[in-house]
Amino acid sequence: MTKPEAIHAAPARPNTDLPQLYRTMRRIRTFEERVGELFVRGQSAGSMLHLSIGEESAAAGFCAHMQDGDTFTTHHRGHGIFLARGADPNRMMAEIGGKEAGYCHGKGGSMHIADMGLGHLGANAIVGGGIPAIIGAGLAARHHGTGKISVAFFGDGATGQGILYESMNMAALWRLPCVFVCINNQYGMGTRIDQATANAVLHERAHAFGLVAETVDGLDVEAVAEAAERLVAGAREGRPAFLVVDCYRFYGHARKDKSPYRDATEEETGRQKDPVAFARAALLERGLADAAELDALDAQIDAEMDATIDFTVAQTEPPLSTMFRDVYAPEEPEPEPVRVRIDRILARA
Amino acid sequence: MALQELTYRDALRQALIDSMRENPDVIIMGEEVGRYGGAYAVTKELIKEFGAERVIDTPISEPAIIGAAVGAAMAGLRPVAELMYVDFIGMTMDQLGNQAAKIRYMFGGQIGVPMVLRTQGGTGRSAGAQHSQSLEAYVMHTPGLRLAMPATVSDAYHLLRMALTKPDPVVFIEHKALYTMKETVDLDAEPLAWGKSAVRREGKDLVIVTYSRQLHYVMEAAKKLSADGIEATVIDLRTLNPLDFDTIREHVERAGRAMVVSESVMTAGVAAELSARITEECFDYLEDPVVRVAGEDIPISVSTALETGSVPGPQLILETARKLLGARVAA
Ligand SMILES: Cc1ncc(C[n+]2csc(CCOP(=O)(O)OP(=O)(O)O)c2C)c(N)n1
Ligand SMILES: [Mg+2]
């Protein structure tokens, strides 16, 4: 499937840890496959599950150069990024299932998952909605002198949103420790990139704002990691950057979408751009691992991710008593439930 | 034409088709409206008949979609701008609230903005806090915008057809949980006028005012109340602006009790406005406070248990009506 010439053509990358990158990508791939299973078993809350299969290199490659204390926001297709930043797959799966044990106690779900401990300022169901927060996080990092960066991960579709350009200008103007990572999977729902953007060379837009900007081929996770290393180092010094990771969305926009708007040949070609298979082949080719070792690793990951389903199925939904919690800070009174209010009023009447 | 069975979705789609056939200036623009056929399939295959010049797929650029519709309307087209989820209305609020709504007035009546913003809202798909809201109050709070919210298949058709003949901007909010609802309808039958509410049921004991999906919950509750010997009048607003208060007044004066049911959050919402008007205008006729049964003042969770708990359902409506009438009905 993966062409050996392409692997030979890939330059040696002494600074990247390919076995580790492979492991991260394989965990993401398997996690996403299990999310699909959760959905099929009727255990997922939410009709909207967006899988990042085919885009694992963006998450694994970029996050390899983020540090503890760096912050980030993601779009709605953010499971892989969160996992690559160290998320507990059980708590992630439980959140996707709308269970109390999830990262947000079942209130957020797949599109609104977050964990402040890991610097995840939030996934977002609003295209572009999470981007400007990194400007503020970048300001805060500089203000506090932490040396940390803030990263926005978003899709090609978000390049339609004005707020991206407002944010890029601020990042460049104020020399903030920020990186914009655009995961170009060629589609926004059913719309192919060239049907929605006048100039599909997306990083050129960032050049116009004076950002350091480039596009990298998402087939090769090491290329992503190398670009990340460079751009992240620059961002820490106040040179904000924009990275486009070119990849292909293997499946439908959301779980139920069968992609009728693209033909089988295109999908087949697109799925050739498989960063997980490519990394595996490269590991073997370079003698960094043998097939038996990789099979054992894969089996271990399969078992780990299988367990997330069992974990989630065994969890309960949040009790109704939690419904009014967290609208405001815990020390503030909760909003009065409609039912309570009605009883109060009618008792008086 | 004869009776036919249609879904809410089919009816909306038919209204667009009929309006586009009738008026070559009607265009549709929005995300995924063309090749994809609409996120909820309302514009399915319209691009085949009307072409990409009239069914325009846009980038994901909500403020510009609505703003472009404003300009198109001023320049002689009849745009239908589709906003995939009403939750995105905040992004477009300048174009809608400062531009579309005020142009006629600011410019001294020189020109109107005859556009339709089609969108959908509400709970029911476990879509979480940013894809499940009922934001009609934002629209109703903005003078200059008309607001239609069909609850039935027949109204889905007729209100959209009528919206496309109106001189001012109409925000047309569908309910995502109603798209597959079926009804046997005769689309050629004379519809109730634009701006008139529909009395879906008459009863002497109390008036329940509602709109959109909650109508169906109210009707379900009213049926159970009837078995208890309590007869409710149910008013479906159909359009919230214009608001047909005359019908409400007439029935509230007769029954002396009123409840307002809305899926949007209670505080400063549509139910608050209706309840205030009823209290002010029908004060002498009321035997009890006007009660609001509305969405909780909280965001919507992805957890289905919390999602359903956040908005009124038949049970809460039924219990509230029973409490409202209490022993006093017998007296
Ligand atoms: C503001 C806004 N507009 C529209 C949508 C509906 N929507 C959800 S995802 C999506 C496509 C996004 O494409 P892209 O940014 O490329 O991300 P991908 O899904 O490809 O990962 C659209 C239009 C939304 N959620 N938010
Ligand atoms: Mg995309």
C-alpha cells in the first residue's frame, strides 16, 4: 500500500522519535475506530462524531514538540490532538458517551471536551470558535513570563472565518507565542477545498500577515514533527507561526455521512495517504522495529482501546442533580429550576 | 391539488421549489445547500433544477453569507440565506441586527431588505451546548425583523411561501426535531393569513400559548388534561413577529387563566414577553398568575438525560396545568 520509493525518498530524521510517533498515531487511529463502535452500540451521546482517521500525523507530529504548560484549542475533530497531549482515553471515551466519568462530566461530549490540567482550553463546535483564545493565552504566557506557547488546531474550513484573520494579525502584530495549525483534510463537510477557497495554498494567507508559514505533507509524520520543532521554537521566542498539514479525511464528515459527494476512486487514492501505514513501513524499512514487535505493540494498543468501550458502557449518565451545576462558579447560587419556581408561584397564588 | 402525505422537511423543500419556479429572483445561499443538499436535506437536489447560480454553496463565513443576502435583497434579488444552526446567529448578529433590521428605518424608508434567513434550532439530537439552542428571543428583541416558527407541516410550507413575499427581513426558524414529522396536507388549501395565530384546540378552563415543537407537547398534555375534565385552548403563534395578540387576549379573557410554553430559556425570553403582555392587557380577567413553562436558564448538555431535562416536555406541561387549575376548577 505505501510506496517504498516514498519512504526511501523521505530524508533521514535523526531528531525525530519515529517509534514514539508511530505509537501515538496508532493509538489515535484505534481510539477513533472504537469511537465508531461506541456509536454503533448506541452508547455515544451526541449525533455528531467527527473522526480524525487519516489526520493522525498532524496531532502526533505537532504535539511531540509541545511541552507541559503549553495551551491549545481544537476544532470539532480534535480527539487525536487531545490524546497526543496525554489525555486518558477512558475519560475521553466516557465524555464522548455523555457519561459522568468523562472529562466534562457528560456535559460537553466529543465537540466540547477540555482539560485545563493538560492545557486543553477546549474543543469547539463553532468552526473557528477556538482560534482567538490562543491570542489571549499567548498574551497571558508573555505577561507571566512562562515561556509557554498556545496553539490553535483547526480545519481548512475555518479559513472561511474572518476571526482567523483577525487573530493572525494580532499574533503577528504583538509577536505572540502562538502557532496556528490548520489541518487541511481537503473537505469541510461535503465541500472540497477548491470549492470554498479562492486560493487553496493556505499558508500564503499567513505570509500576508507576516507570520512564519509553511505547508507540510501529512503523510510523513516526521516531516510534521520537524516543522513543529522549528515553528514551536520560533514561537517561544515571539515569532508566531502558521502550519498547514496536508492530509485526507478518510471517512465521512460525521459518523453517518457516507460521503456521496466524492467518488470511490478519489477515496481510494486519498486513503493511500495513510500516515500510520507509512510510519510502520518506515520503521520496518529502517530496521527500527521488526514486524513481531510492531504486532505486539498494535495488540497492546488494541487491548487498551477496547477497554475504553467497556469502561464507558459501565459508566452512568450524570444525575439530574448536576444539571444546574457550573452555570456559574461553585460559590454562586445555582439557577432556580423552572419546576421549583412554578411550585413556588402557584403555592402563593 | 389532492391531499398528500408530506414531512416537515418535504414541505419546506416544496415551498422553496414553488417560490423559485414562480420568482426567478429567488436564490438560496449557504453552507452545503447545493451539492450536499443541506445539512438537514431541505435543499436536496434543488441545485439540479435551479443550477449553481441560484443555489449557491458558500464558504463557512456566516457574517458574509447574511451580509451578502442583505446586499442582494437591496439590489433586487430575493435571497434565502441558510444558517446551518441558529446557534451561529451570534456570529451574524451585526449583519442581521445592525444592517438587515435597520436599513429601511435608517434610510428613511427608501428601501427594504426582503430576505429570508432560514435556520433551525432546538434540542433533540444530543448535539450539545453550541448546536441545540432556541435563540428566537435575540430576533424578537430586534425591531425590524420578522420571525416565523412553524410547528406543523402545513405551516412549514405556507409560512415559508409567505415569508418569500414579505417586504422586510424574515428570520425563519425550523425545529430540528420536526423534520421527519409527517402530516396529510393539501398545499392548495387556503392557509391562515401571515401574522395570524392558529387556535389548535378550544377549551374553557385555560389558555396555553406556544409555538414550534412545543405545540406537540402541549397538545399531548391537553389531551390528558381533557381526560381529567380540564379543557385547554391551545394557541400556536406561527409568527412571533408579527404577534397576533388579539387572539390571545380574546381567549384569555374568556378562560381567565394562561400558561406560556417555550423551549427557549425562561429569563428575558419569548415566554417572558408573552407573559408580561397577557398580565398587562388581561389583568382584570386573570384568576391566577400567568405561568411560564420554558427552558431552564442553563446551557444544553450533550448527555441525553440532561438535555431532555433542560427543556419542557409533555409531563411538565401537564403537571403545571394541573397545579394551575388545582382545586379552583371545581369551585
Ligand atoms: C460557525 C459554524 N459554521 C458551520 C458549522 C457546521 N460545520 C461543522 S463542521 C463543518 C466543516 C468544517 O470543516 P473543516 O474546518 O475543514 O474541519 P473538518 O470537519 O474537515 O475537520 C461545518 C460547516 C459549524 N459547526 N460552525
Ligand atoms: Mg476539513
